[in-house]
Amino acid sequence: MKALLQRVSEARVTVDGESVGDIGRGILLYVGCATGDTEAIAAALAERVLTYRLFADGTGRMGKSLMDVGGELLVVSQFTLAADVTKGRRPDFSTAMPPGDARRLVDFFCALCMDRVRVATGRFGADMQVQSVNDGPVTFLLEEPKRSPT
């Protein structure tokens, strides 16, 4: 799984002119699921996102997490993050998880996060317009590697 985090002062997702999710201070998170991603991987990524230190701690350093600052999370499913872009000039989406499986995994990810912070979402599979005020700008790409069964 890949997650693109953007620290924002506010963000909103609209579909057909209707607001479907919005947050104040927090993280706008684009999530991409690839074939082979599991609930264990999603859980590990959720923990990283919630505890990743990207907010100022008062000393001029990024020392506080989303949970530390009481921030909000806006999750937008973004299958293009799962594309293989290593060759040529066109993305290869053969590594992306099938839509039904990806939706279940993103829902699972969101449910884990909802236990700890306020979570808003986009609409899976819809043509979404995303607006945000990037704070910093601060943007990180996190990736949870596949784990071999033990």
C-alpha cells in the first residue's frame, strides 16, 4: 500500500458539486492499493499515518503526530498510486488491486483510523474534485512493503 500524506489547514472532496468529505487542520491522504496488499499491511500503514510526526512541536521541528495535535484525516482512494511508472511514458495499472478488493481494504483502513481520529472520505470510484490548503507545504509518500507469511 502507498499513501501520499499532505499536511493541510483544510481540505474538501466534492462529487458532482456536492461536498462528500471535508476536514480542518490535519492530513489529506491519498491511498493506493496494489495486488497482494492485506489487512495486516493496511493496519501497519494506518498506525504509521496516525503517528507520523509532521506537525510542529513548538521547537521548530516536526515532532507531533496527527493524534498529538487532535487533527482530522481526509482519505481519498487513489488507484493511480499503485501504477508501475518505471518504464515508458504510460502508467501500467496491472499492479493495482481490483476495485472491489481495494474498496474493502480502504474501508478497513478507514475503520481502524476512525477509532482514533475524525475521518472523512471521498467517494470510492467517483470522479472527485479535491481542494486543499497545503500547510508548509509538507508532503510525504509512505509505502508499506509486502510481508512474507511467517
